[in-house]
Amino acid sequence: MKRFECGTLVPGCEWHTRAEDEAEVVRRAVEHMRGTHGEEVIRPTMVEHIKERILDDQQAAAANQD
């Protein structure tokens, strides 16, 4: 499973999502950015920022223990 936590990109946002593959996580994150944060245009750099912050569940668990 892959996981994205919006707060790693938008400080203070507690939204997160999990999916089997990165493409689905990105799709959900883009939808969230549009609906919640009012982003009308999602530029390729935004997609790259999202991808950089996607973790495997095991990585996410380890990061939360730090």
C-alpha cells in the first residue's frame, strides 16, 4: 500500500489517503487539492511534489515513530 499525507505538503492539513498504487494516490491527492485547497490548476510540479511525499505503509509507520 502507498500512503500520502497532505500535511507534508500543506502544513496543518490532516487529510491522508492510501491505495495499492501510486497513480491512484496521486489521483486522490489531486482531487483533494482541488476540492479542499481550491487549487484550480494542478501543474506538473505539484504532481511531482505529491509523488515525492508518497510512502509505502512501512515507511510511513517508521516516519511516525521518529
